Amino acid sequence: MPLHGFKCENGHRVEEIFSLREDVPLAVKCPECGTKAERRFQVPRPIGVNTPDLESVNARLFSKKERLDGREIRTEKQLRAREAELGIRVMSASEQHESQQWQQQDIQDIGRAGREGGYEGALSHVDDTEIMGVTGWGTSRLRKWQEATENAVAHTPNGTPSHG
Ligand SMILES: [Zn+2]
């Protein structure tokens, strides 16, 4: 989620989250002293929950009733407070960085699998990655499992292999 930084006339730092669909204003009202706080960050800083969509974050963190009562996340502080309230933990900056690198690696791997094996190759790569992600298996364990599964399928009555 992108976090935008503003600074007011009295030097207070104001940080607000805007979804990618929203227009980010050039200035907001400083919640501390009420003066005009102008936008400072040229590039928004990604934070917390790994989604650019503030709507869906709010939908996830609050019940319908709470949202009707006007509860919503607007600042990083509010996000941290709500997470503490719910007992959930966001990724740290370094975890986020790592997760982004993993995602980029995934995209590259899928691309390579696609170039080598076409659509089927890309698809089976995604399947493999998902199975390994869920089970925690490495490649060799996955291959063994796949062989065992293929064997089992081959030995079912409808797929009886030739017995010489
Ligand atoms: Zn201020």
C-alpha cells in the first residue's frame, strides 16, 4: 500500500495512505495543529499489507458494522494499532523486501518455464511451486511424490499397464 508523506507549516510530519485508485491531494490538514500540510514524498512508500488497494485492506481489517461506524485505516499508525488490536503482525521492512524479491524471482521463473515448456511448462511450474509452498518440500521430494502418483495412476484398473 502506498504511504504518502506531508509536512505542515509547523513542521509536523503527516503520513496518509491512499489507494492507487484515489487522487492524492497536494495538501492535507495537519491533525496536530490544523494548518496546511503539503505533500513531500515524490514517490509513495509501500507499507504494511501487501496490496495497493486500501478498500480491500479496510474490508479485511474491519467488520461491516465497524465500517458503518466509520472505522477505517488511513495512516500507518492506525494500521499498526489495528493490527495490534487484532493480534496480527505485519511484515517488517526487510521481510517485505524479501517477499518482493521472492515474487520477482517467481515471475522470472514462470517466464523461463514458459519459454522452455510453453504454456504447459509455465502451468506445471506454478503447480510445482504451489505444492512446494504448501508442503515445504524441496524439488527432489516433489519429484518422488509425482513419480509415486503417476505410478499409482498407472496401476489403477483403468490404467493397467501391460504385464508382458
Ligand atoms: Zn501541524
